[in-house]
Amino acid sequence: MKPMNFGSSTPLTGVNPGKILSRYVKKNALFAMLFAIIGLWALQLVFSYLAELEKISDTYTYFDALAYIFYKAPYSLVLFTPTGALLGAVVGLGLLANNSEIIVMRAAGLSINRIVSWVLQPAFIFVILALAINQFVLPITNLKANQIRSPDTALLASVNGYWTLQNAPESGTNPAEGAIGHNIIFIDYADANGNIGKVKRWHLDANNNLTAVSKASGGIYLPKADDQSQASMQNHSLVEKIEEKNLINYQWQLKDVTTLKLAERAAIEKSEQETAAQMMSSKADSEDKASNAQSINAQSVNNQATNSQLTNSQATSNQSANQTSSHNVLRSRDFVLNGEPLVSRQTQSDDVINLPISPSSVYLLTRRAEDLSLTQLYDHMRFNDAQGTRSLEHEVAFWQKLLSPFAILSLVIVACSFVFGSLRTHSLGLRIVVALIFGLMFSYMQDLASFVSLATGASPLLMVLLPIIGSALLGFYLIKRQR
């Protein structure tokens, strides 16, 4: 029997059977992927909420946990889209194979490549959906989620936030005298409007000795008079903005500033010298009084006992005072040598901080890589290039989000190989289990490649591409073996 040609319409009905089969396969694959993604997404949300229940407290209620999971839901959806597409393709094609519909299509002359192309087309819907969520939804929802339960950035070892080192006059020193110290500034958060969160500053003198530590609860951007001219530059590239505006300091009004000022080493040493001088003066006075007492004793024999007792009492008190002064000097010196100087606390309602970068740049530099959109990650990379720096974490996140469509498509190809390859004679349940295991392995390989890039400095683009290329080649190889 000659195979039917589904590429042309039959003269009797005027209907193209190839289009009917195409719509049928696409519809099965689409609904299978959709239900698989929604199922995995729902399970993730349930387990995430159960995990959040352990953090419930007086300040973090059940409603806060529910709101946090709601805002993190888009991130979970993007995270499970590749595995869901893989599982859905296996289920959709597996149902067709169990009903012998794949065999009929193959007997009718349809090639495996054509069936695979039909399955890949619904996957493009989820590719576009993942890109749209990464670009427009995640920056907003992740920001709101972090506002409910912000990540811990209090540790000095944390790389989150914006760090900068600035020259500044020493505390209590006239800037005209030329004594310049340093300020280490840390900002843990900034929003798109230019407002900043907690600000910490470490003040160092010219010898890099810590002199004071200050903390502010937040800050409000103070617009400049030339902000309108800056707004007209929005169409320029970020690098051009940096080159033209790198000498401008942008100001923020800090609020609720608390400063812990350390006692100055010079003041303590001066106090020690004064105490030593007083001790020597007290010793000289005691010697004079002793000599006067002896002369009085020679002139008046009747008052000898009384004067002798007085002299002994004064000598004892002077010796006690000398010992106390010496102990205070040693104690003051111990404070300095042990690095535990006295601290004075100061509070003020506001203060001003200057930064050499614009509010939009501060916003980019204080956000985590997973919270930025594709365009924001690209701007972040260009900003670092202009500054001569590099953030591998943001580069890895950029390439992962940009190449996520190819990750989804490569996993769909692997799913097709499970149906047309060596697993074609096995049950649907076994195929689903193998698909889940492979999806987890693919996710772990992506994480491993990212860690390798961060640890060794290898090309983030190459490390992100390796798992994608590897899975696609494996899928094509398994399909080709069964042709």
C-alpha cells in the first residue's frame, strides 16, 4: 500500500490531513506542558509556604508569609518552566504512543523530525512567557517580596549592596590642614525612585585607624538643579552617561543617624603625660613637707610626736595617691593596647551623604542578580565595564535568563527522544520518572556550571551554554539512533 501524502489536500474533502494531525499533536503537547508546569508550580508554592511557617513570629505573621509566597510565585514559575516543559512533552507524546497514534503517523509517512517540530512549537509559548516574566514581572514582585522579608545583609562578609571608599577629612580636623582620612560606605538597598535603605559608614583616619562608626535608617535623594538636563540624556548609553557625569556628586538626605565615636589615641596619650606630671609634682610636694616637718621637730621638742604622726600620715596618703595614679595610667594604656578604647554615642536627626553615581546606578548595584530584568542586568554589565570592574554573578544571571529559551527547547528535544528512543517500549510511568530525574540533573548541572564560573572566573556564557548544548546533543543522538 502506498503511504498517504499529508502534505497536500485531498480532492474529495478539500481538507489537508497534515494540518489536522499538526493541530492534534500541538494541542496535546500544549495542554500536557501546561498542566505539568502548573502542577510543579503548585507543589513548589505549597512546600514553600510550609517552610515559611517555621519563621512565623510576632513581626512575621501568617498573612505576611502568604503575601511573601504570592510575590515569589513568578520566580518559582520561571524556575520550573524548563522541567515542566520536559515533563509535559513526555506525557503528551507518551499518551499518543500508548494509543498507537505515533505508530499510525509513522506508518502514514510522517518523519520523526516533523513530529518533533510540532511538539517544539507549543514550547515557544512558554519560552515567550518566561522571557516576559523575567523582564517585566520579576523586578517588581521580587522587590515586594524582599520588602516583606528582606535578606540578611548585616554581615560584613556579605557581597550584597553597594560598597564604596571615599576620601574625607578626619573628624575634628580642618580640611584645609590636609589631614585626609577615609570613609567606607555600605548601602544595603535602593529603590527605583532613588531612595536608599540602611546606610553604614566606617570612618578611618590618615593612618587607617578606625575612629567612628555611623548608621542611618535610610535616605532620600536630593534632586539637583540640572536633573532636567540629566533626564534628557536617557536615550544615551549608560557608558556615555558615566563618562560625562563621573565628576558629579549626587546627594542623599540621611535620617535617624547614630554615630559611635572612638576615643582618640592622641588624647589618651596626652592624658597619660598629664597624669605622670601630676604624679611627679605630688612626689616633690611630699618631699618638701617632709623636710619642713624635720625643721619643726628640731625647734620644738614637745611637738615631736604629733608632727611625726602627721608626717607619716601625709606620706602614706601621698604614696596611695601615687599608686592610684600609676594604676590609672596603666589602665588607660591597656585600653589603647588592647584595642578597646572608650566609645561615645551621638545621635542626630539627619545628615548628607555624597555618592559619585546616579540613583539609577545605585539601584542596580544594590539589587541581587536574580531580582533584575534582562535590560537591567545588561546595564549593570556595561556600568561595570565602564568602571573597570566585573560581577560574575550578574553576568551568569544575564546569560541564564537570555539563554533560558534554548534550555527549554533542548529539554523538549530530550523528551522526544524518550518517546522515539530506547524508552519507546516502556510504560508512561517509567518515562515520567526518567524525565523528572533528567530535569533535576539538568538543573543541578546548570547550578554547578554557574559555581564553576564564579569560582574559576571562566566565561559565564560558555558555562551556561554547556548544559544546554549537552542536553540538545544527547536528545538528537537518541532520536537519530532509532531512525
